[in-house]
Amino acid sequence: MKKLYALVLLFTTLSILSCSKDKDDEILISNQEMVIGSWRLQEVVFTNAYGVSTTEDATNLMFHQYIFQSEGKLTSNLQALHEDQTPDGEIETTENAYSISADGKQITITSNRVTQTGDILRLGKTDFQYKMIIGTNATAEYHLKRIN
């Protein structure tokens, strides 16, 4: 019985130690690193001051690409599309700046000397969602998909 107790204790100890070692070896990627790359705007959910929301599909009539780079540079490419998804005119490119808070919960975007800070709702390998306050008591929730 003592041998069985010793074996159970040994296996329990080994499993606890091996689990704690796994956590030490994990490589955690910050939101600052996760956002780097090219993203396409999929939809925008606008919510007015009364809580009424409308969703706009951003893929039907425009191609809007965001390129987040490691040094805080954000390039935005916008091109109108015909109904058959063929390009309509030239691509408009704007250079902006961004930063992500140390806790990874907020994003700040500066465009044309206007700075907005919003909440990061989701940031995964393939999707990115954040919410900004626009106007008086209204919000815009941006849904993006990784394209590279």
C-alpha cells in the first residue's frame, strides 16, 4: 500500500511539474505584434446615441486595406469597386500612425492630425475588431480580416 501511495504521489508531482514547465516555455505574442500585417475592412457597425445599430458591408463597393507596420506606421489604401467587384478609379493611400496600449486593450490611431482612441474587442490571427467613439455618443465598430 505504501508503494502504491508513493507511486501516486510521484506521478502527481511529475504531472504538476511538467504542466508548470509548459507554461514557462509558452511564447506569448502581444497585441502590438499580432496586429502587424495587412487587413481588409469587412464591415462597420454604427451605433447611434439611442443604441440603434446598423451594419454596413464594407466589401461590396470598396476595397479598404489597412497595413500595420512594427514602427507604429499605418497605411490605409481605399479603392471604390463596381458592383462586379472590378476597380473603379485609383487607389487612395493615406499614411497614419497607430499605437496599442501596454495592456493590449486599446488602439490609438492618428490620421490627418486627428487622434482617436478605441477599445480592441478581438484580435486573433485572422480577425481584428475595434470600437471607436464617433460624433456625440455614437460608436463605430470595425471588423477586419487578415489578407496576408
